[in-house]
Amino acid sequence: MPEELEEDAVLGLMQDRPLVLPCIFHRAERYFGHKNVVTATAGGTVSTSTVSAVCRQVRQLATAFDTLGIGGDARIGTFCWNTEQHLVLYLAAPCTGRVLHTVNIRLFPEQIVYIVNHAADEIMFVDRSLLPVLWPLADQLSTVKYFVVIDDGSAEEIPDSPRVVQYDQLLAISEPYEGDFVIADENAAAAMCYTSGTTGNPKGVAYSHRSTVLHSLAALAADVLGLAERDVVMPIVPMFHANSWGLPYAALLTGTALVLPGPNMSPEALLGLLAENKVTVTAAVPTIWTSAAPLLDDYDLSALRLVLSGGSAVPKALSQKYLDVIGIPVTQVWGMTETSPIATVCTPRTQHSGCSEEERADAHARQGPPVPLVDLRVVDPGTGAQVPWDNDTTGEVQVSGPWIARSYYHSDDHNAAFTGDGWLSTGDVAVCDRYGSVLLVDRSKDLVKSGGEWISSVQLENEIMAHPKVSEAAVIAIPHDRWVERPLACVVVKAGESLTVEEIVEHLESRVAKWWIPDGVEFIDVVPKTSVGKFSKKTLRAQFENYRFPVAETS
Amino acid sequence: MPEELEEDAVLGLMQDRPLVLPCIFHRAERYFGHKNVVTATAGGTVSTSTVSAVCRQVRQLATAFDTLGIGGDARIGTFCWNTEQHLVLYLAAPCTGRVLHTVNIRLFPEQIVYIVNHAADEIMFVDRSLLPVLWPLADQLSTVKYFVVIDDGSAEEIPDSPRVVQYDQLLAISEPYEGDFVIADENAAAAMCYTSGTTGNPKGVAYSHRSTVLHSLAALAADVLGLAERDVVMPIVPMFHANSWGLPYAALLTGTALVLPGPNMSPEALLGLLAENKVTVTAAVPTIWTSAAPLLDDYDLSALRLVLSGGSAVPKALSQKYLDVIGIPVTQVWGMTETSPIATVCTPRTQHSGCSEEERADAHARQGPPVPLVDLRVVDPGTGAQVPWDNDTTGEVQVSGPWIARSYYHSDDHNAAFTGDGWLSTGDVAVCDRYGSVLLVDRSKDLVKSGGEWISSVQLENEIMAHPKVSEAAVIAIPHDRWVERPLACVVVKAGESLTVEEIVEHLESRVAKWWIPDGVEFIDVVPKTSVGKFSKKTLRAQFENYRFPVAETS
């Protein structure tokens, strides 16, 4: 090591240990092999495995990839629910130098075809229960040499094709690889995930080994998720979406037990798993927590210490409901596919001690300050100048950090997302308080521009959803001759309840400025959702394309 | 970015954000400026400052270094207690590209001279109260252009010399640097610390920016220290020793309040600070906790959630005393200057739930499993082969990880410490249980080799110290004609108590194997300590160089 003998060269003299996923694999195998990995299958049974068994399958797949002639840096597609085998693939692809490519099973067929071809996946692993979605597209997926079917207890027929291999049979003929996994370059891609986006084709985000290890380590921090070996973690957020918020890797790094809920997303199934396995940490989008809220009383959830929600803002009333029934609020996490995804977490801070209940509820409604190694700024979309952190001035949130994307995979279509000085433009509009805690007010494209002022559709929705008879509400902008745009509220009434437009307007009058009150309220059966469970404003806007407000307008 | 347009190159596409200390500085300044930094001064007063004020001083020193003509990669020596200004230097040196060099104020004068000259410090910051130690050596410190005196309220005379500058006066003429601090190479040295070692000259460990940021992030993990913004951290372990266990950087990364105890190490002063500032996390060597134990009842320590101890093993009885009086045990941290220093932490694990009180006490007596990103192995010192993790077979502990040293600074004298395959040989002898949790049994050089078997001096000491009338005990090996070596116990009796050799032997008979019972017991006034507060076996061995056991020997 010549540098240490050379005068004037002052380098650190630390061991050269790249930040790569084999660190997580070998740690899990060596220290946490005895920990449980529980999977609820499509067949309705619950199977209990161990980290040791997961690691053994990883070693077997390492051999199998070579046997099947899969390229040394191939993309490995997955088309799976949250299961033990999906966890195996989370490790087997990157630890052998390949790239895990989790495909969102809820995308439209043409989007699935686009992204599998764009990533040029060489092999795809598919849950047997999902064959009816994927197999009809097989002819269009020309780069895929093999479809490996994971038997999840479903009865779907397995196609008789030379391209189809069964996971169990593949493992049965594959001896475990015996050495240490070595990845020399921590900047190599470890995983990919496509964001369905709002316009144009889906865009791929390529996570590096380094970014994934750092994100996992940060997730263990007390003011992030604070995962400890004693935790039992159940990621409800799909493993095909933004790394399941990094939970699988973080869990393996610190040795938690894992509960993987499989395909049954009914609130009864999920709450049953949480109770039976004494889950301490769980994570899902707000629609899951909304559907589970009325049933909380029926389950013993006393082991839960952290209920995470992200993907869209959590209505204050929902968080309060959890606080009232199970003693902990819903904790918000904010991020996106491009941010690995954890960028902010709303953990309690010193400034909240001594708060009133109302102030604390307001605090829980925030997305929180950025986690360690992530920085943020809020900029005026027009001038690009930073706006003050006065909890009042809105602007677009931009983020920076070692696990934030700098470009999209093989794409030139990303000018809007990345700033000239290397930050990510998130498209989310927010205010910041003096502590750097984010409160999202809207997606930039979902703001209602009324008479030169902005109305936050998210804030309006939250206030409407605070009405005890409202199940869901979405607000969209409708063109308006005088004010340019005015808000329309699309409201879902709780089953068995009835509600009038007047009641909603009256409810809002004490809660928002007069000029925020929607000019129209329409009752709908359900708010349409995107493939990742968010309100699909795009679908709603199409549905109300020719909508005209009633005659009695705001004047 | 050519790689993203090139087919087959699969690199992650994440922002290029080096892991450098400016990340911690800017985060602290931006998000935690309002947090308190409390310092107890040599003058006896307690001053309260803020992170903002600390950051402003960092920016002023950045200007001052340039004004004084300090080289761009100079080593910046510090000769200070734990104070606000020392914290400023922890940031100012590395954020400006220089290297923080913390000098152990308790070393012998010739060691101080050796270290400062070996590191070639260009400037030294010294507490006014420590001038009598450092200034007499100034003539021998030829690389040091300036001594900057930090006024800590002491009355020591400030030398009238062109080499002497006063900290406050320097700041008064230095405008704060206004830009962002940029360090391009995360492998550059950020800080240095010399380990006094046991033979030969002190050896320098050079921490990189990368290793320090990773170590800080890991410290936040729930199964490491779990530091959160709401914590109030008081590092008693000196900032001149192994980065004060990384607490200052970790605290700034997550925004805790800090309490810095200055020079008064009396148990009354320390316990007073802990109580008055509602400290939640504190850290010191076992001798501090031993001296504080009898006084615990007199202070309100209800805010404490984590009492960390490291540097040497914690007697079981001591940890139990803390558990009994303040409701939490002493938590052991294991590491050394070469390991940044955190390598293992003994946090409670799943396997401990349902333990009996006795089993739990045994668990607290361990040093624990390695923290995330650190790996360990226990090897037979003779063959180098790994020994089984059966909690019985002893071997030397070797460690690996991104914050573990790979060599010493400008030194060829490190063959024994580093293995051929890039691991650190720690010189500590331990057993591991099946979960990889370390239990130290001795330093390899402190084992007593009796008749071909090893006796652990540490275990013997712990058993002797469990006697209610014993304050401290150290065991050393004495040459023996028949058994090669046999143990001698040097015992300090608690003030006001009296004790006989027979009582100690009787106490041990039910606790250790018969052949472990020391052949001699000597009562001494105090166990000599090293500069970092550990038992100095070297001094004891010298003291008992010509010792002969009484005639009635083990046969």
C-alpha cells in the first residue's frame, strides 16, 4: 500500500470493504439463520421457513443461474407477491452479480411487455397464481429464456413449454454454491424498478449495491424505522414496488423475523397475520389502513409498535383512529421509486414533547424531516429559488442523497425529474416547518389553480375524509371560465350511510377558507386507484372530462 | 453519463454523494441548529450553547486556518477535554480537508512528543487548564506553528510567545466561511488517533471520511446505540480517545442534544450533570461506573435509557447494581482505537426473552454480537483455524468491516495486528455463542497459562469483584516452576471494610474450578490504570516482578 509510506498523502487507512449486498446475505446467514420467515400462500396456508433455508435457496439459485446459462449481469425479472421465494430472489440476483428486476403485477399488459423488454430480462420468476396475467404475454417477451414457476398452492395450470421451469424442480437439481459471494464494484446495479409515471413510458430506476446497503443501514436508525433484531416485520407494501420500502433488506441486515403476506390483501387476512405473528412493524399504503380501520378492535395488535404508511398522504382522522384504538398513530414515510424509497419519516421529535393532543395529531399528519444522508429543499416552481421554511410557503420538493436516482435506465426522457445541479425534482408540492419537516400539500400537477392562487387537493380531501360518514374523497380541478380552475370533490359515502352535498359544504365551512370550498360534489362508488394503490386522479379527470359545475357558482 | 447509454453496462444510476463529514456538518447546521450543546468547564461553571453556534465557529475556523497559513491537508492537533470547542474542532478539521488529530492528554510526555511529531501536527488546540502539561513540551514539537489556547475558565498563565494564539481572539477576527464544505474523496483521512499499545511506539490509526460517516450511521441503528433526535447524549469517554466512541458525530447526524462534561471526572460532578440535563445516553469506561455506583441513589437518573461501558469487561455485579438501582443494566460496547471503535454492542435479543434473572445477568456480561457491516471470527492462535461458536472454545477475535483499520499510519510495525487476508487481529481472547455474541475472557497476553491450560484473568477478576467487600481486583500471571504460570490476585478492599485471604479463597471455591483459585492474594491500595482508564497489568507485573507465592501451593 504505497500511499501510507508516501509523505503528504493523507488517506484513511481503513479496510477496503465495498458496500454490497453480499454483506447483508452473509450477515443474515451467519448471525440470523435461526430467525423465522413466515409466508401466507395463495393456497391459503401459512408456511414457516427460516433465514437459513432462504440462504440455502440463494446458494442453490446461484448454481442454477449458471446451469441455465443466465448472463453474469443479466436482469432477473420477478412477477411475485411478498413471499419467501421473492425474498430469495432479492438476494440471489444481486449477490451473483445479476440485477433484480421486480415487475409490478398490477400494470397494464402493454406496460408489462414494455418494461420486461426494456430491461431485457433473461429469466422471469412468476408465482403460479399469477400465470394467467403473465403467460399470455410470453410470446411478446422475447429476451426471456425461461419462466420459473413458483408453486404457491394455487391451481393454475402450468404451461407445457420448454421455456417453463418449476422452481422446486430447479432447486432439486442445484447444489448450493459454497463460496463467499463477491461483488467488487459497489456502484454496480443491484436492482431495478420501473415507475409507472404519469406520462410517457414507464421509466426504470437502477439501484446500486451501495445505495441499497446505505438505505438499509439508514432504515435501522432510531429516527427512521429503528428496526432491531427483536422486531417482527411484515411488509404489506408489495415487494414488486420500490423494494417494498427497503424492508426486506433492512430486516435481513439486523435480523428481524419476517412475515410475508402473499396475495390476500383483505383486511381480515392482514390483521390476522399481524395478530398471530405478534408483528411489531408493518407498512402499507393508506388505502390498506383505511380498509383495516373498522376491524382493529377485533384483533390483538398489542405487539405493534410502528404502523407505517406511505405512497400518499394519510388523512388525520385515520391516524387518530389508530391512535385511539391500538395506541399508536399511523407513521408517515415519504418517498418514491426514485428515492429507494425512504426520504422522510415522521418520527416524534423534541419539539413535540408537551404538545396538545391536537398539535400532536397535526404533527402525525406530516411526512416529517429527511432521514440521515438525505437532504431536501423546497423551491418555487417558477424561479427555482428556495422558499422559506415557514410552514406556509409552498414549493416543489427536491431531494439529494446517496440513494436518490440521478437518471433513468436507458432513457432520455427525464429532463423534468433531474435538476441541473444533480437533485431530484419530486413533483410533490409541500411546505416545510423550521425543523425541515415536510407537509405535502399536493402533487404539482394536482393543485387547483383558482384565480391565481393554489388550492391543495390533498388538504381538501383530508378535510372531507374527516367527516364521519365519508369513506374516501378525491378532489380534482375542473376548468372554469372566470377562475381558470375550481375544485370538484368526488366522494365515497360509507356503506349504510347517506350524505348530502349541503352536509359536506357545511362540514368544510369551519375547516377551510371559503374560496377553497368545492364548486361541485359528486358521489361515486369508489375512488379509482393506480397500480400501486394511490388515488388515480388521471382516471377521475378522464371520467369527469365534460363535467360542468351546477349553476350556483362561487362568485 | 456515457454508461447509461451503453448496452450491457449495468451500473446503478444513483446520485454521486460521497460519504464525507460535510454531510454531517450541513445536516446539523440545517436541521438541528436549535439543539443544545452544554459544557461543564474547568472553571466549574456550566455553559449552554447550540449546534448553530458550534457550526458558526466551524465556519470561522475554516477562515482562520487559511489566515494562519495552515496546509490544506494539515494535521490539526487537539489537547482538550470534552467541550464545545473540541466539538467544533471535530468538524472544522475534516470539513476543511484537514485531519483532526486528538492527542491523549494522559500519555507520558515522551509519548506526546513522539505522537505530535509523528503526525507532524501544524497547529494544536489546547485547553488553558492543560497548558502545564503541553507547553513544557513545546520546544520539542517542531512541526507545530501555533498553539491555540481555549479559555476554559482556569487560571493557568497563557505563555507570552508568538506561537501562542487565543481561541476567542482568533475567532473574533475570522469571518465565517459562507459556502458549502466539499470533500471529493471519501477515502481521504478525516481524523487520527494513536493507540498507546503495549510494546514499541504508539501507532496511529487514520479514519477516513467514509469510515466515520458509516460508523456514525451505524451508531444510530436500534441494535447499536439507537440514537434519536430526542436523546440527550453525554460522552464521558474522552474525545481524545477513539473518537469518544463516535458519539459526537453520531449525535450531530441525528440531532441529539449534547452534554460535554469537561475535566471534572468526579462521580458527583458526572452524576450531577446526568441528572440536571436529563441525559438519556451516556458512555464511559467501567472504572467510572464503579466509582459512581455507590452514589446512584442520590440522583434522579430517570431519564437515562442507555449506560454504555467499554474499554474493558464490566463485572457482572456492577451491571446488576445499576439494574437494581436505576432500572437499566450497564450495556457493554466492545471495540478499540483500530475499530473506530464500535465493533459489538450487547443489546437484548429475541433469545433473551423469557430468560431468568440470572441468565439475563449473564447476557449483560457479554460484549455482544457484531454491529451491522462488521463481521468477526474467533481463531485458534496456534493454527489460525476458526473455532466453533459453542460458547466454550476460546480463541482470538478478528474483525472486518469498513471502519476497521487495515494498517497503521506511517509505520511498518503492525505485522501482528493485521492478518494476511485483511482482517484485524484484536489480541482479545473470547468465546462466541451460536448467535455470534462475544464474551471476552482475556487479552491474549494476560491469560494465565497453568499446566497447559488457560485461566482467564478477567473471569477471575469478575468473580473476586463480586465479593461485597471488594472494590477492585486484578489478576496477573506469576512464573511457577511446576505449572509454568499461576495466578496472583491483587485486591483493593472497599473503604472501611476488612477482608482476609481466606475469605476470598472461600468466596471463589463455589464459583470457579479449584485449579483456577489464585496461589496468592495481595491487598493493594489501588489498581494502577492506563492512560485510558484500563487496568494496567503491565504496571502490576512490574510491581510484582520478584513476587514469590507463599509456600502452601496448589499441588
